[in-house]
Amino acid sequence: MTRLALVVLLALGLAACGGSSKSSTPQAPVDMRGKSVVEIVAQNNAFTPKLLLISPDTKVTWTNKDAVAHDIKATTNTANFGAPFGVGVGQFGPGATYSFTFNNAGQFPYLCTIHGLMTGNVQVG
Ligand SMILES: [Cu+2]
């Protein structure tokens, strides 16, 4: 009986370990390569898809479907966007859209500076 309990505890422990290591694995981006136009929705204080993979020269349009204003700013100034990127809170209120065409390959992380956990990444290549 004691041995059985030990086995059950061990199995539970392993399951818990598996679960935690799974959640720490980086999420795969949504692959939309080959499309010339791609949309990202800002809703419930989150960008969807949060992680995006596109081909060069793809036009990405963000739409604010929330009842509050957001902004879009590059997280890093080291990424070579190739053109001024981002939109201010005054231009990205409820229902507003913002478009940017990614010509350069690379990783382009961005965020809403009002809601710090509202982040996204566009991978081009
Ligand atoms: Cu926001």
C-alpha cells in the first residue's frame, strides 16, 4: 500500500515537471509566409496572433478591436525596420487601424507601452 502511494506520488511529480517544462518552451509563431497582406488584432489587451512569421514585403495591418486606446512601439531600437515604425495612442483608438510593410528580414518585437504585457513579435524571413 505504501509502495503504491509512492508510485502515484512519483507519477504526479513527473507529470507536474512535464507540464512546467512545456509552458517554458517558446511558442511557435503563426506561419503566414507567402501572404502579401496579414492582419493582427488588438483585443482584450493582447495582440493576436502574438507571434507572426511572414515573408519580406508583407503588409501587416493592426486593428484595435478594444474599447480603449493602445499604441504600437518597437521594443528594441536595434531592429532594422527600414522605415519609421509604430503608432501613437492618439492615432490608435477603438476601431483604428495601423499598417506597416516589412521589407527587411529579421525579428521585430513590439509592444503597447500603455499595457506593458501587451507584446508581439513579427519574424520576417
Ligand atoms: Cu494597450
